[in-house]
Amino acid sequence: MEKNCKGGFDVLKPMTPGSLWKHYKGEVYSLVALCRLESSLVPHVVYAKGETGYGECWCRPLSEWFFKVAPGQHRFEKIEQ
């Protein structure tokens, strides 16, 4: 993803819309978009349950997306397509 916001998301190239991610509890989610919270400019991830990216969307701070829930295990792991 190209740098398109203050601070940019250029370091997050593997995080592309449509990419699939597995939650540590087993569910699969589709990344819908990367965004910033307007009031703080904190980067967030917009995602939806399943492989389509349709339906109810959720928003989570990027820092929580890569949070380690156990040694060597992140909250979300990318599923290689």
C-alpha cells in the first residue's frame, strides 16, 4: 500500500485489502481497509468475518492487531494465498 496519509502505511505492505487473517481463536477475517481515527490519527484496521469482506465490519487499533496473546502467537496471523 502506498504512502497516502500523514505518516503513511508504506511499512504495512503485506496488509492489503482482501488479504485473509486467522484470529488466534480460529476464525478467519478479511482485511477491508487501513484507516486512521480522525481525532488522534492512530492507525486502525477495518475487517470483516469470513473470506468475502462483506457484512458487519469491525475496527481495531493496529497496535492490537499485532498484539502477542501468548509467546510467539499474535492476535492475527496472515493466511498466505
